[in-house]
Amino acid sequence: MVHRISNILARFPENEGSVRKLIQESREFEALCQEYMNTSQELGYFTKRREPAIQADALQKRRIAVEEEILTRIEGYKPA
């Protein structure tokens, strides 16, 4: 579990308690954290290989969208 949320904790260290609680209580939040980690790894891979900017740009946008969803959940919004 710690490896899966390490990127989230690094990004939002002030919300560590909320992140740990959400990861234990919500499979959807856990899946978002996993997606964030996977996307970050893919982005790192494409950046190191200097792949076409279109791929890296799409991954960056996806990571930002997932990050925004994670922050929304941390701040207390619960989807219907």
C-alpha cells in the first residue's frame, strides 16, 4: 500500500491522514492512486526516451486530471 500512495503523499504531504484513511476505506480512491502512480511511471519512461511530445503531453494531461480527482476526494467531495 505504501508504494502505491507514495507519489500522492509526496504531492500532498499536508493531507497524509486523509490519504491513508481514504486508501483504507475506498477502493475507488485506491484505484485513482494506482492510476496516478502508473501514469507517472509511464510519463517518466516517455520523458527519458524522448518519445514524441504528443504522447508525453497526453500522459501529462491524464496525470493532472487524476491528480485533480484525488484532491477533490481528499477535500471531502464524494461522487454520487
